[in-house]
Amino acid sequence: MEYTDDYLAALDSHQGNEQAIKSGVEKFRLSFADLTDKDIDELMTELYAAELYFNDTIHTFTQRDDLVEYFKRTGEGLKSSRVEIHDVVENGEDVYIRWVMEIEFRAVGKDVHSRSVGMTHLRFNEQGQVILHQDFWDSANALYAHIPMVGFAIRRVQKRL
């Protein structure tokens, strides 16, 4: 299966709970405010259900423990991180959050400041935990474009398109 098929299948298998949206969105906001938080593993354990569908355009996870470890490693690799939520739209069991993310990290010996926009599609269980998380953002420009050879290739392809 490819990414699109996985996401469409998750929409069928991960039905959300409308009553838990408000508390779930607040947990999401707090958990993503700073990925370098020393308690990021506890925040993410509280935010996400044990079994879920998660895709951030880079990785896909279906088990919370793997996802929590991913966020812990990510946070440890960042100098700073901030996700600012600009809009929340509810549609039945579905929530769409528009955000701006700013991160600072080192890549190939140089400090990088990256600012990107994105949107996340969420569904929550009865406890307000995320059971479906699909990001829509340009990870190529936000992350990979800052790596010398990879960034050169990305810019070159973009110019040809």
C-alpha cells in the first residue's frame, strides 16, 4: 500500500468522537507548543491513543510507543521549536488545524532556522486522544532543502517544474 491508500484506509478504520474535540485540540496545542520540552514523551503519551494512524509526510506510525520515541528523538535534535496554531475548523468528527512551525537545528555543521506552514487533519477518541493524525506540509522545503546536496537538488527540480 502507498501513503494515499494508507490514509484513506485509516479514515474508514479510525472513527472519531465529536464530543472530545475541544479537549483534544487543547491537548494538541499544548503538546506541540515546544517539541524540545523535557517532558515531550509524557505530553505525547497523553495526547495519542495506544493504537492510531499517524503520518507527518516523513514517517507513518500505528503504535503510540513508536511515535513517542520518534518525538523524543526529534525534540532532542532541535535547538528550538514552536508551533503556532492559526485556525481550527471542525467538520463532524474531523478537525483541521492550520499552523506555522518554526524550528532551529543543526544540519551538516550549520545552524538552520526553518519556518513552514501546514495543516493537520485529526480525529479523537472518547478520551480526547488522537487516533488519526495526517499532516499536510512541505517537508522538502522545511527540512531537506537545508541539507547542501539535497537542497541543491530540490531547488533544481522546483525550477524545472
